[in-house]
Amino acid sequence: MPSIFPSEHSLGCRIEGVDLSKPLNHYDESLIIDAFGRFGVVCFPNQVLEPAQHKAFASRFGSLEINVAAGPYTVPNHPEVMILSNETIDGKPVGLGDAGQDWHTDMSYSTTIAFLNVLYALRVPRRNGTALGDTEFLDMCAAYEDLPHGIKKEIEDLTATHDFDKFWSKMVSLPGSKRKPLSDEQRAAKPPVSHPLVLRHPISKRKALYCNVGYVTRIDNISETASDELLQFLFRHQLKEEFKYAHSWTEGDVLAWDNLWTMHNAKADYKATEIRSMWRCQTMADRIFL
Ligand code: OGA
Ligand code: MN
């Protein structure tokens, strides 16, 4: 029987007593789906996974994404398993080294948005016994509920444009970035898309602010000035400390987070010589809304 240990924040819990290398039974599966709706960020400690098992777990909740920019950074024969790592072998990076290093929501730039990101920690950087490279989260249901009444009404029926290239270009422009600008083919594969600003969560039925500073470029169908003003307000609002939760990693952690009501940021507080390596599967929100 799995046991759930909630964090002291609105986001975050640990689920013990489930072995993710084995097929989930229906009881455990519904307990875990319920936890995504209640806690948003779910850690399964002490897991030992092969890529196929990682995929099998993540695909219980929706179809898996093959990232347009994953290119060389996937596990051989498993294009759905992306390698996030700052390790280099013979001078060549083995993975994407700077994934998620600023606030964003995964795959909000896709027509079919993300439900989950499932990360499996292989190596965690540590200094004087303290783990580095935390992943930080923000609670977008709390952010929605905390909006002034007038803004809630204003955004109720609005949509926003999300653009993959916004975050990617920002990363390219940082000093020391190993990323290259997107090719025409990559850009064409991810044209900007629009989504409603307010999302009704399919599990909890709560409303979430579905807007993130990483990918949103424009509020649709209002003037550019009005869009800039509203976005400036929403971006500042959603980054408030009170919505925040941080996950400190241990090797063997599987961390699955619900992108429908969270934003996240990979803390870049470790050096090139301090190795952080993860495998990642992304689960789309194609089944959770059915
Ligand atoms: C991602 C991401 C965060 C991390 O994989 O999309 O943002 O802490 N990763 O590695
Ligand atoms: Mn991310």
C-alpha cells in the first residue's frame, strides 16, 4: 500500500511504497492521479528504472512527447527519454545542460499541452553535503485564486499566445550558452499557439492561471499596450514567494509534476564540474481531459 506524505506547502508530496519499475495496479494509478490534482509535484524516492520502465510509467497518464530540440540528447533507441545533463565525454555534451533554467511551464507552446514531466535523478550535485540544482515550483491555482476580482473577470475569456522560441532564444542569448538558434525546420515544427488564460483543472476542478513568463508573448485580441500591461501584472503576480515550493534532489528520485497548474525553474547554482544528470519523459494532456 503506498503512503502519501504531503509537504508543508500547497505543492509537493512524497509517495512511498510503490515500485515504478513494475506495472502499476489500478488502485495505485488512481491514487497517483489524485495526488497530481492535490499536490501538483509528486516525488517517488528510491527508484531504480531502465528507460523502458521510465517510459512505461510516464505513458500511463497520456502519450509521450518527442521533443523537437532533443536531437542528440536522447537515450539510444528511446527518443522519448531525453537526457538532461551538464556532463561532457571527450568534450562532447551528453545531454541538454541548461534545461529549464528560468521560470516556465513545459509544452505550453504546443497545441496539445503537457500534463506531466517525469524526471528520474541519476546524479545530483552536492557541496559540503548539501544538494544543489533544486527544481523550484509555483502554484498557479493559488496564483489564480489570489488575483484581484477585476482581473479574474478580465481574463476569464481571454487567450494568450505561447511561443517555444521565446524561451529558447533567451537561453541562446545567455553568456556561455551551448544552444544554437532554432533552425527553420524546428521553428516550423513549433509555431506559436493560443490557449485560454484560465484553465479548469481536470482532476481538482479548480481554476489555474495558465500563463507563464517563459513562453507567453501576447494576450490575444486586445491592443498591444493592453497586452503588455496585463502580462507585466500577471508575470509579477505569478512569481510571488508565497506560491513557491522547492524540491531538493536525491539520486533515485522520480519527480512527476503536473504542468497544468504549476510553473518551474531549474536552479543553476552548481558549476560545470558539479555533475547533474536526469532522464526525462514528458506526458501530454491528451488523455487527462477525456
Ligand atoms: C524540464 C525542466 C527542470 C530541472 O525538464 O523541462 O525544466 O530541474 N527541468 O531539470
Ligand atoms: Mn521544464
